Amino acid sequence: SQQGEEDPQALSIQEGENATMNCSYKTSINNLQWYRQNSGRGLVHLILIRSNEREKHSGRLRVTLDTSKKSSSLLITASRAADTASYFCATDVIGQNFVFGPGTRLSVLP
Amino acid sequence: AAGVIQSPRHLIKEKRETATLKCYPIPRHDTVYWYQQGPGQDPQFLISFYEKMQSDKGSIPDRFSAQQFSDYHSELNMSSLELGDSALYFCASSLGRTMGTQYFGPGTRLLVL
């Protein structure tokens, strides 16, 4: 299986609920980044968390990183219909380049 | 603020033709990355350049080549196109090779018929 695997692969929630997406990876990383992609469009950077950080916040986003478990989570609080998109984690792997996971397709229903 | 610019935004080619995709990074960014994203798939890293030199190589087919020019823009040249090359091609730029946020362009959608 590949570096940077997100789960769940698809998530459907009601507006106002929280959405949690997880990402696991296999090798040592410099940092981990979360990106958002609206259907067929460019990837938009959301948040970067370095390997020596454990938690980071940005607005309604909260990212955690557990290097011992090689996993990260992205929490979107008080979700909105406009949050509907695919969310990818990307690992900046030491000695390699960016590796993207398969993404979580989030649907926020009004 | 200026973003990454890619051209063309859409391209239709026949099998065995060639295509050239262009990427203009954010001003002062010195690193450019190319990714390929097939339908319903995650982006796959193809190749990157730092200060006009190739810095990393991913799953780029031998039929493809790329370079970064003195003004830091980059071009991805694709020859002998195959149906399977139909995808969204993203360029990203960053300041520095490592530890930096990559900022993505809107992508070029290539359709090979």
C-alpha cells in the first residue's frame, strides 16, 4: 500500500457537524500537509504541520500529527456545504518528494 | 497575490501527437513540481526542478521531458501521446526544495483522443 493513505475514502455529513479525516504514512517525513481540491480543480493548501509539531489550528481546521503512529488527522468543525471537496494529505518524505494519498471525498449536506 | 499560472487550461490531442504544457511559478519561487492526476486518482509526482536543475524524478514516462528556464518558468513536453495520458496536469511552486509549502496552479486538462 502507498504512503499517505487517507481514511475514510468518502464521508457524508450534515451541515454543522464535524468532519474528521485521517491519514497514515509509512516513512519518516519532514512535514505533512493537507490540501483541498474541488472537483477537477487545482489543489489548495490548507495547513502544514512539521514533524516536531503535534497539533496546529487554522480557523475551523485542526490538524494533529502523531509521528510514533505515523498518522495525522484533519478535523473540520461546524462544516458548511462549501466544505464539500476532496481532501488530500501529502507527506514531504525525507529524501524523496511529495507523496499524496488517495484522498477523502467529503460531502456536506445542507 | 500572484498565483501559479498554467497554460493552456485545456488541451485536446490525438494519439501519437506531442503536447507542451507551461507553468509560471509564483514570483521569487525557485522550485517547480509537476504532477499528473488521472480521473478519480490522487496526484502523482512526475518531476521537479530547483534553480533550473532537475532535483527529483518521480513516475515520469520516458516519453515526457521537462525543463526549467532562466526565468523559472517550466515546460512539460509530452511526446507520442497515449490515451492513458489523459489527465489533469498540475504544476506547483515553492520557495526552496524542502520544508516548503507547495502552491498549486489550476491545472491543465489534457484529453488524448
